[in-house]
Amino acid sequence: MKLIMAIVSSDDSRDVLDRLTKAGFRATVIGTTGGFLREGNTTIFLGIEDQKVSAALDILQQVCRRRSQWVSPLPTLEGPGLEMAEPIEVSVGGAVAFVMNVEQFIQA
């Protein structure tokens, strides 16, 4: 048995969960925040049989796409006054998944 811990953008989480549910997976979800932009993420936990890992990861790859977003950095404190830096393009979205061995599984 494996545990998949997947961190996905909150923008993609509903679609991911719908697709996982339709494929017969059960998941536990936790709202999280992190990364450079401090934007909302969703952490999804899936306890699944070894042979179903690739199917779950395929769903993550199909739904969670990286995309570009323009952000304005915080003002700098250098120079004569507060100066706004130029907006920069950053890559957001996608998913990070960790697949871990489960030594014991108990469902009460």
C-alpha cells in the first residue's frame, strides 16, 4: 500500500477531486498555504494499493497544469523613496506529489 500526498493549486483542486472520485479513489483534503506567492493550495492524501499509483498520478498530471501569472513585487526601500519594482512573470499551478510506502493501514 502507498500514501500519495499531493499539493495542488486551489484553482485545480475541485477538478482533481472530482476526477479522483470518479476513478474510485477516496481522499482526505487539507487547505494549505505556501510557496513564493503565499497563495492557497490544497493538500490531498490518498491511501491506495500499489498497482493504482500510476492511475492517480496520471489524473494529477492531466488536471494540474503550470501557468504564468504576473505579480508586482513588494516596494523596495532603496533610493530616495518607496519605488515600485516592475511586475514579473512567475510560473504557478501544477502539482507536487510524494509517494510513500505505508507500513500499516488501519481503518476503524
